[in-house]
Amino acid sequence: MCSSDLVTRSGFYFYFPTKGAAVTAMLGDVFAEMIAGAAEFVEGSSPTSATVRAAMFTAWNSWREHQDLILATLDARGTDPAVRELWEAWIERFVVALSEAVDRATGGVGATLGGRELVAVLLGANERAFERLSRACADTGAATETVETLVAVWSRALYGTYEPPAPPEPPR
């Protein structure tokens, strides 16, 4: 690392008044990345397992790319109330965005099923599965299988159906 790449303590606090503010900004970037990758699911009106799949794999790839930050936050939330509050606020952003999408896609049916709570539970499943994959340094095959299982769970829970991915075409 070049000395010009170092950020001094005073420089850090010029941009961020606290470490929590820095983590919040970084998690905000991860949120934006995940939501952008889930645009068809979040903004679409015709839900399919394909739109859930695209969103889920984007979420996993973003998580994996930023797993050091995310795992450190998960570790710290157990002992630091401020970090726990920060994490819960981050998750709440997903709950709001996704429960609104589910309500639009299902014509409000999600609300009768406790849509907000259902989305929170499903996000909890994602969080636990992604954490487990990260901590186990799971290979691509294991990660793909777990993420596809999450696609099936979300699809069935939200829309009552699941379409598996098309099998890959054989090499020619």
C-alpha cells in the first residue's frame, strides 16, 4: 500500500463522525447494489421464480463481495447495541422495499398473509444461509444449491409456485 493510500484518523473523522457512520455508509452502498440487482423483482408486476432467482443471486454475490464487512457487523451486533441498531435499520430497509414489491405483485395478498412479517422471516433465512456459506468458505456448487433452495422457498411462500432453472445446454 502506498502512503498516499492511507487515510489519517483526522481525515476519516472529517468524512465520518463515528465508525458507525462509516459502516452505515458502506452498508448503504451494499443495500443499493443488492436492490439494483433485484430491480425486476422489486419493480416488476409479474413475479416468477426467474425474477426471484436473479434477485437472490445478486444478493448472494453482493454479500460474498462484501462479506468481511457484513460478517464483522454480524459479530459486533451481538455485543454492541449501536451496531445491532444499525444492522436492524439496514434489514428494515430491505423489509420495506421487498414487502412493498410483494404487495404490488400479489395485489395486496401479501398483506393478508402478514406480508411484512413473512418478508422479514424470509430475509432472516437469507441472512442465516448467507452467513453459513461465508463462514464455511463454501464452494460455488454448495453456494448455488443453497441459493437456489432460497429461491424455491421465497417463490413458494410468496407466490405458491416454483419453477426450477432450465438445465444447462450440453456442450456441442
